[in-house]
Amino acid sequence: MRNLVRAVALFTSLAVPAGALAHAFLDRAVPAVGSKVHGQPTEVRLRFSQPLEPAFSAVRVLDAGGKQVDRKDKRLDPADASVLRVSLPPLAPGVYRVVWRVLSADTHVTEGDYSFEVAP
């Protein structure tokens, strides 16, 4: 009986694709995590490991005081549903925090944040 249970467990683990159990994790960011940007970034672009659900995915850019400074026009890239973008106005020199919460196509929510600096 024990061998039957092991066989069923092994078969089940092999039958379920690895991607079906994964979440959408942040893969790349522009501006990059912890980077110092010289010049004006025009947008924040976040690439995730899986396609996202646009209605349930959000990104905000906050200044050092916690005020939202992006243009509030978050959208998925039309050519790649794993890329979330938001436009930026001209930013004063300083540190900015990017906060994101996304729902992947597999219905898992992930969230996080990171900072970047705009240099004078």
C-alpha cells in the first residue's frame, strides 16, 4: 500500500506542470532596483515571470514623503502581458519608491517594493 501511495504522489508531481504552481515574481525593473538614474526617467517598467491580469495589477511611484508621483496610468505592455508600466512626470532629484501588487494569470497575488534614486 505504501508503494502505491508513493507512486501516486510521484505521478501527481510529474503531471502538474511547474509553471502552474508558480507566482508572478519581479524579474526586471527599469529604473533598476537600487539604481541611481542620471537624467529623467519617463516611466517605470516592471517585467514579471508570468503574464498579469491588468484589472487586478497595480504599480505606484512614491516620493520620499510617501506622495504618489506617477501619472496614474498603469497599463500592461500591449506586446507583452508580463510587463507592467506607469508614466512619470519630470522628477526632482531624490529617492523614489516603487510599490507593486500584481495578480498573475494563474490567480496568485504577489507584491513588493523597491527604491531608486534620481541624481541631480
